[in-house]
Amino acid sequence: MGAPRPELSPTARILVEGSYIIIYEPMPYGIFVVAVVYGGRDPENWL
């Protein structure tokens, strides 16, 4: 569903929902949420 982000991890994906960015990895049993970040933050400070 989300856009692949291979620069973070080979299986990482991101999803933008409203003002938030969700970074997650698909798993056989569902998803593993790595981070939920407010989209107004500077990405250099949290990546």
C-alpha cells in the first residue's frame, strides 16, 4: 500500500496519513510499525 523506501531498509514502506508519516515493514503476520512521525518535522532530524 505504501511507497517502497529501500534507502531505509530493503522492505521498508511509508504511508502519509493526514499530517503524519508512518514508516513500516510488511511481515508475514501483518505489519511492523517502525515509526509514526509528525510530517511537519525536518526529516534530517528523525531519519
